[in-house]
Amino acid sequence: MSEQFEGVFDKDEDWDGTIILNAHLEAKDDSKAEELHKILKNIQTRANSNEEPGCTTYRVARAGRVFAVFEKYTGAEAIKQHFVSEPFQVLVKSTDDLLVSPPKPLFYKEI
């Protein structure tokens, strides 16, 4: 999963300032959804702590096996730090086992 993020912030577009990230994740079955729930909760706990000061919002919503993640960062460097965090790497390593398909996150610059 992390490979799909490589180079996102290296493009010509100006990624200074607040960045919003939105992603949807669908678990393969109900038991995988429970595992995913726990992983996302661990990511959320870290992201909303002082360990990730560049993350100003990390919210997760759930409808059955589908999860929506809404994240807000102070800039590209904060997102890069989030991607290498231990809890996020647990998700990266579990993607093939847990998810129907890899997430396709959308990145937005706040206006």
C-alpha cells in the first residue's frame, strides 16, 4: 500500500499548507473487519496524539465492512511521517490479507 503513495508529493503541484486525505477501505469478511477496526483504532490513537503533531485530525467511520478515513495534516512532511509510523506499517503489511482491494486515497489541498 505504501508504494502507491511514493512520489505523490514529489510532483510539480505545490503541497505546502494543510492537506486533507480521504480513503475508503473494505474488509474481505466480518472477522477481517474486526481486525481492521483494531488496526485503524491504533493508527487513530497515535495520529491524534503528540507523537504525530502534524496530524490535526484523524477520524474513522464504519458501515459494516466498509471504513472511511478522514485525515488532516499540516503539510506533506507530516503525512510522510505518518506513513512510516509503526501503526500505519501494520496496516500496510495486512492489506492483502484484510482488504478486498488496496485503498485509493485521495489527497486534497485545503482552500
